Amino acid sequence: MYLLGIEAFLAIVQTHSLSKAAEFLHLTQSTVSYRLKTLEQELGTSLVQRGKGLPAIALTPFGENFVAIAERWRALIRETELLQANGPQISLALGGSHSLNTYLLPSLYQALSRHTPPLRLQIRTQHSKDLYTALERREIDAAFVRRELIVPNVAVEPFFQDEMVLVRLSTPENSAVKRVAPSDLHGEDELYIHNRGWGSAYQSWHDRWWDPLEPPRIQIDGMGLIFALLQDSRQWALAPRSIAGRFVQSGQCVIQEISDPPPPIVHYKITHKYAPPASPGLKLLDRYLKDFFPAGQGGEQKPE
């Protein structure tokens, strides 16, 4: 595809003006217009609306849909140029859900970044559904998600089981208690974390102990809010140990075991079903995963 035309098109998208795009690219306006027209001829359709009286450049419906494709194409061209300049080099493009990238995987990423010889490492954070799509499009080599979905061409395998624990405010009375029965916890004191990625088994366990028809007083959808909302020694939240351990490091929280715990949360690694079996990047990733998450058991991840 005509790379100069793609650069011109993306500059127009960014600046909303043909003249400003020319300034941005340090070209004449006629050159930018020629490159855009050449790209449109190659595609067989218009990308921008043309006409007198338009206050700014506007994209056609095709042009709006083409933006994401143009950005990916430009990135691939630049990666190719970098590969040609640097010679053969291991590359690895990874994705992860927000909570996994924030709490569970930083140690793994740090180790990969220190690998010798150096590898080209790309990391993106997206929702699980978007990561499945990115993997199917081969935009990334592997991803780590909380949800198991059936998606064509995507292989799913568990890589870590995360046991659930109680997180409570660090007070003398809470620090003295190491194990708590669910029956001793009051539902009105819960910071309920709504996370569909934890699965139906966890929800069934929760509903067995606390009436689902009586919603918790506080419901949140992000782990980070635990810090802000845990203000009383009676309050409690259920969280995967990998995340709870980060809260404990701050000194603000303590962990308590659950006498009748819910099933562990399973985290998954996804790859393309037709990825090259001898891919050096994926082979390297599997090697590090075995080191950091032996046998996929909870509580075994290597410390930072």
C-alpha cells in the first residue's frame, strides 16, 4: 500500500486541514493533495469529502473506517524498517487486562525487559474482549485475560490460579485475626467488587453466603478504589491474593484467610492457534512464565 499516501491521510485526520497537514509534514499543499489522491485511486474510493463551503476536512464513511487500518499499516511499515536497520531481533507484543497488567504481571514484564540479548517488547492494556480481537488480527503475540471466550483462531489456556482472600483496614484488631468464616462477615460492610471476569462459580459462592436480593451498600468496579473506601475496621473486600498483596505492601491493609473460600480465580494466556510453533518470542515467554508461575498455582509468583 502507498505509504506516503497513508502518512498524508493520517496527517489530515490529525490536523483536520489540508494546509495544516502540509505544514505538519513540511510539504506543499499540492504534494499532500497528490499523495492523498494517489492513495484513494489505489483503494478505489474517496477518503475525505471535498466541496466548497466545508468548514474543515471531513472524512467519508470509508475514510472513518480506514483510520485504524492506516495506523496499523504505518506501524507495520515502521517495524519493518526498524528490523531492516537493526537486523534479526526477537520481538514480543503482549497484552493484558488492566488489573493483570497493574498488579500481577509487572515482575514478568520487568524480567523480559532485562533479557539478554535485548528483545523488542511491546505491552498494551485493553479489555479482555478487545485483546481477543487484537490477537485474532495478529496485532499481538499473546495476551493475559481473566475471561475465557470462544473466539475463532484463538487458543486459551490457564496460566495462573489466584486464590481469593479478605482485604481489611490495617488495625490492631484486624491484624490479630488470621482466618475468618464467611458467616462472621456482614454484607452491609462489604466493598463489593463487580467483576464478571471472576466467573459464575465465584458469584454462586458469594450468593450462597450473602443474599443477592440485598445489594451491598457500596459496589465498585475497580480494585484501586479499595484504598479510598476502606475507612472502618468492620469493612471488608474480597480480592485475588496477587492484588491483595500489593495493598498490604502499602501498610494500609491486612489480609485474612477465609475458612470456606470461594473457588480460585483463573487467569488465562491466549495465543493465536496458527502462530509459528518455533516463534522465538513465544518460546521465550513460555520459559519466563514457568519461572514466575510454576504449575499455575496461586501465591507462587516471583517477587519483584
